[in-house]
Amino acid sequence: MGRKKENNYFDMFIQAVTYSCQAADMLKENFISFDPEQLPACMEALHHIEHTADLAKHDLMEKLLKEFITCLLYTSPSPRDKR
């Protein structure tokens, strides 16, 4: 039987931070050299970053929920277990 593919969650978190940094850098550049004529293109580029980041976040959350939360629900002791 094949082994399940393991996910590198630190790399996934790093990728999420990278998207945030890209968006912040883009906003900073737009504030420094604001050009109203470039606004639609900048908004589209920022929307693309945000959409890509959302997809990555949903993927990360889905994997975390499947691999960790389920295990924690069934293996973690509850404070009520000490009665």
C-alpha cells in the first residue's frame, strides 16, 4: 500500500506570507507613485494576488482539518476526563 503524501505546512505558511508581502509591496508602490490611469491595472493585479492567496489558504485549511483536527478530536484528553 502506498504511503500518504505528507504536506510541508511550514512551506504552505511561508507561501501565504509571501502573498501578503506581494500585496503590501504593491500597495506601497501605488501609494508612493500614485497614477489614477494605472489604477484599474493595479486593482486587477492586486485582485489576482488576493484570489491566489485565498485558494492557497483554502487548500491549507482543508489539509489541516483532515490531517490534524480529526486526530485531535479523537485523541486529545478532555478536562472532563479527569473526573
